[in-house]
Amino acid sequence: MDEIKEVLLEVLSELHPDVNFETEDELVERKIIDSFDIVTIIARIDEEFDVAIPADKIVPEHFNSMEALAQLVSELLDE
């Protein structure tokens, strides 16, 4: 899971270098990331991990924090 978090931190930091993604847990709710950012994140996850995020998993709770996103990617990799 550490490798997943490292990649996600890199991706997220490229989008918004001023945000502490290790502690922020309301990325969508506080409008820190928007739909364009989410599309970029999904594309990079596909590129980095060769895993597609199904449409039914593209919900705010999976994108509100790096931890939640890492958990989602981990679960998808285990499938």
C-alpha cells in the first residue's frame, strides 16, 4: 500500500502542490479537487497501476482523501 500512496501523493501534488494530501480528508467536499482533477487521477491510476476504476466506484467518498483513494486502488488490484 505504501507504493500506491507514494504514486497517489505524486499525482495529487502535481495537481495541487499547496495541499497537504496526507492529512486532508475532504478533498471533494471542500472543492479542493474537481471533476477534471478526478478524470486526471483516474487516468493516472490506469497508467501507473493498469487498473480501471469502474463508474460505480467514482463517488466522492473514494476521492475525499489520499487514504480512501489508496484503499480503492488496493482493492481493485486485489480483484
